[in-house]
Amino acid sequence: MQALQKQGPREAKKFFEASLLLDDNNHWARAYAARSVYALGDWEQAEKLFLVIPETVLTVDKSLSAFVAYWQAELAFRRGDSDLEDRIEKATSLAEEANDTKQMVSSYRLNGQLSWLQRDWHNHHNWLAKANNLVNIDTEMSVEADKYFYIGNPVNEGLEKSSDNN
């Protein structure tokens, strides 16, 4: 996942494929491999990888189900599929059911993009406001955690702190 964030999908794909070679039942690795393939532009292969994940696993792991549903909705959005609204609605409801903030934000933003394309400005604004409210909650908690960390662990006096150093 670090390779996906830092080096890009081409490098990350190798790691996810290697993980699948070691454990074919690692469905999160399969989902992230599909996400990497999607980012590389091979949408058909990404869809196939998502469809390989068994429905029984998706019913048990709500976060995985929300992740897969979101990326399938994203694929449908990019392709302009006729069932786009249903896929986005499914992704949104699964993210809310899983209480997965990151997936909820992504799904809300995808809903906002759809509303934008449909020129439904009111819904566009509402979806983006919902997404931003969740992002702000996470950001506020992160700032609070950082603040408490530095209160408990003050910085040692260094060159930037000492007034005697020139």
C-alpha cells in the first residue's frame, strides 16, 4: 500500500500480485491489485479481479464490500454505464453500513460528481458538504492527537529553539 501511495500503481501491482501468489485467498490484496490495474487504465482486467472476490467474503467483510462497490461504481462512472446510479447508491449504502469514513467520503464525492453531470446543483452541494464534514471530523481528531502528543513529548532545545546560537 505504501508503494501504491509513494511509487504509483505500476510498482504496487507487483507487490499485490506477489501477495496473491503467496495467499490466493487474500481478498484485500486482490482488491488493491484491481485498484492498481484500474489506475493503469486496464479497466476490464480490474473488473475481472473485483468479480473474482466471492460474494460470501463480501457479506462477511463490510469494509471490503464497500471498497469493491466503490471501485466498481468508479469504473461504471468512467465508462458511462447505464446502471451507474444504482452502483453509486450501492457503494454509498455499503460504506455507511460498514461505517468506513474513507469510503463514505469517496462515495459522497462520486455522488457529487454525478449530480454535477446531471446539473443538479443542490444535490451536488449537499453531497460535497457531507463529504467535507466527514473529512473535517477526521482532520480535527488528527490535529487534537498531534497536539496532545507534543504536549506530552516536548521538543528538545535545538538550533532552531536556542536564542544563544547564531
